[in-house]
Amino acid sequence: MDVPLWLALAVVGWLGIKLVRPPWWLVAVVLLGGYLLADSFLSPVINTAIHK
């Protein structure tokens, strides 16, 4: 069974928000921080750390 990555992330995110109930500002900060970090000079370092 092939599940698209966006669908898997949406399900995990929805379950995480429903079960853990973090504040919405924390969710926004984590999403914005991840987006900004992915476009920074640290992205090659993060990419090699993830794909080892």
C-alpha cells in the first residue's frame, strides 16, 4: 500500500494535535521555524543528518 507523504504527515499531525493538545501558537512557531530552517544555510547539514 502506497500512502502519499503529505497524507501521512497530515494524519500524524492531526492525531498529535488531538491527543497532545499543544497550544496553536506552538504549532505555528514549529511550522514556521521548520520552513525557515529548511531555507537557511543549515539545510545541507540537516539533510545529511537525516539521510544517514
